[in-house]
Amino acid sequence: SAVISQKPSRDICQRGTSLTIQCQVDSQVTMMFWYRQQPGQSLTLIATANQGSEATYESGFVIDKFPISRPNLTFSTLTVSNMSPEDSSIYLCSVAGLLAEAFFGQGTRLTVV
Amino acid sequence: GQQVMQIPQYQHVQEGEDFTTYCNSSTTLSNIQWYKQRPGGHPVFLIQLVKSGEVKKQKRLTFQFGEAKKNSSLHITATQTTDVGTYFCAGLDNFNKFYFGSGTKLNVKP
């Protein structure tokens, strides 16, 4: 299993500002995934972060709002840009295991005020 | 597009009672996975089912994959307070993309 360190664990941010979330994995992985989980809801895939190429975004998510970096095979960042209260959510990074199962970081609980 | 629905949305049971959550996909899945998310925690992988009609057990938990590979269920026998959390199914399509179900939140009263 993969060990994933995600930070910050939580933050309260002013609207209009940006927050960058970091995700560090203890082993090299080809793809890393970023999810959003709104309170009491399921997980929605934001994008897949590929090393050496641009991230692949899901419908409803755009690079200008959620820029992603993937500088190497163990690290990725997700930035939530120009935040509004609607961006208040839990953001989770994830990697796939040998069975294609998902391992998640602890999550970043974001509150935008 | 792909949709994975789960019912019920919430379930409140008395400790010792059984619990079942059902997962239905709009399309055939290559496999299905189940996750548990404790309150305030992140989802944790429980099990994967691959074969049509497959049944797997983990102690008090029984997982089933439908014959058509479009539905699945998780049954917990004699619930305990440690079973509290939200249970998600996740279907994997042929492109290795996950589609998480809507989740069933289980509350167990002692």
C-alpha cells in the first residue's frame, strides 16, 4: 500500500485568494488523482495528474481554476484559484495500487469565507 | 455518462442489527470496489470484486457482485459501533476510471 502525505490538513481562506495543496507519495507512481468531496457528498474526480504532461481534467473542472503540477513521480500539487465559498470542500489526492484500488491522502478541509 | 447510485442514503440501526447497502451502475463494470470512510477521515479500501456473481467475506462483512456486473451489495451482520461511517462503492470502467457511488451513511446506536 502507498503512504500519502497531504498538506495542509485544513485551512480557512479569504475569498479571492488561492490555496495550493501538496501531496507526497512514498513511492513512484505514474498517475495521481485529485478529488473533491463536498460535505456529506461522494467523491468527484477533478483531474488526473500525469508526470511530464498536462493534467487531464474532468468535465466541469478547468485548468485556470484548478492548476495542477506534477514535477516528479512522487509529488503533485493542486491549486484552488480565486476561491469563493462554493469551493469550500475536502480535497483529496489519491494514487492507484496494484489492484487499481485507490489510496487516499488524509485530505485538506478547505473553508472559504 | 457513467453513473453509480447507492441506496439507502442513510441507515440508522441498533447495535447488533444487520445492515445492507446496494450499489447500481448504469453500465457494466470491469470490477467494483468498496470503501469505508469514518467520520472526519478519508476513504479506505475494503475489497475488490471482479468476477460476475462473486461473493467475498471479511469477518462480518459480505460483498457480492451481480451476475450482470452492474450491481453490488455490502452486508454487515450484527453491526457494531465501530462500523459507523460512510460506505462507498466505486466502479471501475474499462479505462481504469473510478466512478464513486453516492455513499451510504451508517449510524449504529449502542
